[in-house]
Amino acid sequence: MAEHHEFLDAFAEARRTWDELVALQPDIAAASGQLDTADLIELAQRVTAHRRTIDALADALHAVI
């Protein structure tokens, strides 16, 4: 299992950024009022962070197979 440590860490990080992304639910925010620019900027930042971790996860997976 030690040889998969980097892959498991990358998976955990991708899960963490996914959780952060879905915690900012724009549809819920919009239901209580309008989305403002700050909300959209935060969403974009979280999408970018998650995209980067998914790329790192794919790289880690390719390294173990």
C-alpha cells in the first residue's frame, strides 16, 4: 500500500476540493437572492482548484498503473 501513498493523497485532495466546490451551491444562493460578482469569483476559484487537483490525481493514477 505504501507505493500508492501519492495516489491516495491526490485522491484525498481531489475529494477535499470537490467538497469545497459543492459547499458553494450557486442554485441555493440564487434562491435566496441574486448571485453577486463575489459569489461567481469564489465559484470560479473553487472550480479552478478542483480542476488542478483532478489533473494531479490523473497524473498520480498514471504513475501507479
